[in-house]
Amino acid sequence: MKIGFKKENIESVESTYPFNMGNDKVIQFKLVTLPIRNKIEEYNAFDLARKIYDENINNHSVLDKNTGNLLVVNNVFVMTTIVK
């Protein structure tokens, strides 16, 4: 019995999209720092994290002038499917 996938049965679709973080500054900070929340808590580094966030967020986001929503742009989503 042969196990495995054939390369021709692998399909990927790629697209880009923005993350909309809303217009509440507290929620924006919480959403953006979610991946490192455990370390921020472990080191009790909320003030430092907030300072670094405030200094750098404009380098990695766009503010929607109509809604005030913070948009983190240029995210890439790749969906891959394999048929056996």
C-alpha cells in the first residue's frame, strides 16, 4: 500500500486583507498585543508595552479617516487543500 499525496493534488489560494481593530484605543492595544499578552503579564510590563505600542503602531497600521478605525494592512492569508 502506498501512502502520500501527489503534488498535482495540492491547491493553494492566497489573498490579502486588513485587520480592522475598531476605534477604541484600549481594545486596539489589547488586540494588537494579544500574541504576547502572556509575556507582558509575566514581566508585569504593561507600561513598557504600551509605550512601545504607541511609538510604533503608526509604522504598521493605517487610520481610517472616516471611521477612526485602526487597520493593520497587508496581512496574507493562504488556504491550502490537499486531495488524496
